[in-house]
Amino acid sequence: MVELSDKTIEVAYEILRFIEKRKHSPSVVEVAKAVGMQRSSVYPHLSRLSEVGIISWLAGEVRTLQVNKPDFVKGEHAARVKRIREDYIYG
């Protein structure tokens, strides 16, 4: 589909996980904490995800993050976790 970094997929996955668990959208600060980044560092990832249609959000508005392609996010995240584990185990 489109090239996205591991961290960008992680951001999307954490948004999805938060929504599934808490039944409402996370704030940007909550996403930043979940992925171990500063709030300002999360914005480029959110912009990229929005640009390719994976998420939607209203910049400057509170709790508007939504995942438009949850199956894609879950699949990409699972594939990347598997690859990282294999690289770690089999080097």
C-alpha cells in the first residue's frame, strides 16, 4: 500500500488500542506517552497517517483521533512485531 515507518504504525496501533479499550479517542499527549515520545514528535506521524487516510483527526481539537483502517493497522503492526522478534531471535 504505502511506506510507513515502524514508529508511525506504532502510533496508529496505540490510537486503535486506546479506542478499543476506553471507547473514546486518546489525546495527543496520551498517544505520545504510549509510544514513548514527546508530544511535538508525534505530530509528524499523525500528519502522515492522516495524509494516507489511515487516521482522521482535527488538529487543535480534543480527542478527535479516529482510525479509518483498523484491519490494516492491526495487520501491519503484527507483521512488524513478528519481524522484530525474528530478527532478535535469529539475528
